[in-house]
Amino acid sequence: MLETIGIDTAAHDVYRALLLHPSWTLKDISQDTGLTDDEIRSALDRLAQLSLLHEAADHQFVPVSPDVALSPLLLRKEAELDERRARLSQERAALAALTSEYAACATGRTDSGVERIEGVEAVRVRLMELAHRAHSEVLTFVPGGALSAAALQAGRPLDEQHLTRGVRMRTVYLDSVRNDSATVEYATWLASVGGETRTAPTLPMRMILCDHEAAVIPIDADDSKKGALLIRYASMVRALEELFDLVWESARPLGATQQDVSESAPTDREAALLRMLAAGLTDEGIARKMGVSLRTVRRNTADLQRRLGVQSRFQAGAEAVRRGWM
């Protein structure tokens, strides 16, 4: 405890020795405390700096009462602390005023229900603000394939802060990220600290929901660089939460293996592929939706046709309907 006022064990031992034996020499103190001459001299210098020792004319050191020696030091520190507290109070007041001005200006730019955010950097800033204020739940769709290892690593401190505050985090990636070791490692870490991660064959769009109060979706689902919409209308946020829940229920926890399926039922990936083929999406569109390469889409389509025992996509659709897959 004495270290808080700058007195280490050696200085305390020397001070106590001189209190009990004012006439002791360095040799006497060394024999009593086991300290070397250099350690004793260093302790004497420190005690003198703290005004706990007064050097007499005969090179003897006279101990000074700690109350007399250290009270001025503590009073100076208290004054410095009071000054820092006053400055902190002023800074908090300035922050509150600036935050109020920011909120007023932001409200003036929108109809308070939907805000159009232009540009990638502006979107990132708004997402950072929402994440900072989150207090109950953050739900996320992450289409477009795996994130870089650097991006995942950079997001860990914020994720950990959320979970430490009791914020529930649920994220859905595309099934394609199961082949990315960095994403799998991140999901394993996230689960260890309380987060939840699942994957689905396809996702409708990129989306982030915060605290049942705000939703961020892209202006153009196919081009996130065009910006985003920040939605606060309760009914719209609720509808998007229901969409998330529907996808979440059918998604698989990352790390779980695909269950064996019988010949009479399609896998999740096959069912999603059939739906997109039936909707008339091109191979390029399917690849973008599933976060995989064009080559992978064509291979999966060929595998599906072989499984159904057909030669064309049209026949695949007809056979899937016949089997009750669609």
C-alpha cells in the first residue's frame, strides 16, 4: 500500500530503522535490514525527496513525521484531481451540447423514419454509431462470401464489448463460408464468448438490425456502394426481424455438418438452387446470391440433374415438382 505514495519496501525498512535508531550508520542499517549500501543510499535519496528525512550537519538523517512531510504532497494531488474533475465536467457538458446539435441536424436531414445514407464511408460511420449504442440485440445477414481474416480480427474487440454488455449477437453467413478457415475460426471464437453464427444457402440482402429499433439495408441489394437506408419505422423494423427469424430457423449453426438426407428430399443447397432456377435467375445471378463461383454453380446444377436423372434444367424442374421438392 505504501507504494502508492512512492515508498517501496527498502525505503520503508530504512525509514523504520532510523525511527528506532537515529544514530545508526549505513553499516548498522545494512546488518539489520540485509540491504546493500547502494540499496540503502537509494532508499535515503527517495526518503529525502519525499521530505521524510532531514539531513543534519553531522551527516545524520533525522526522520520527519509522515503527516508533516507528506500532507502538502497529498494536498497538491487533491488540487490537481479537483482540477481534472472540473475539466472533465466541462468536457462532458461540451460533448452533450455537441451530441444534441448532431442529433438535431441529423433529424433535419430525414423524416425521422427513414434516412438515406450516401457512400460507403458514411454507411460505416452510421453502423459504428448504431453498434456503439446497441444494448439488447444485433442481428446481421452477411451475403457475398467470406470476409477477410483482417476484417474479422478488427471486429473482435467490438463484438466482445457487445457480449460483455449482454448484447445478443446473431449472424447468418452464406454456406460458402464453411470452406473459409478464418471465418470458421472466428465463429468458433464468437461462440466461446456467447455469440451465435449460422449459415444458409442464400440470403435476401445485406442487413443489420439493432435493438428492435433500427434496420440498415442497402439502397441497391446488388451494389452496396450506392449507400444504405437507415429505417426506424417500427412496423418495417418488425417485418425485417420476422424475415431474419425465418432465415435463422432454417439456417445451420456454423460447425454443424449437413445431416444425411434420403433420396426423397433435397439438401438445403439443392432446394435453394431449384428455387432460383425456377425463378429464372442466370448462373451469374445464382453465383452472386450464393456467394460462390460461376463454375461452382454449374457443377452444382449438373450434380442436381444427375441426382434427378434428367438431362436439362427444364426436366430438373419438372422432376423436382413430381417428387414434391417444389
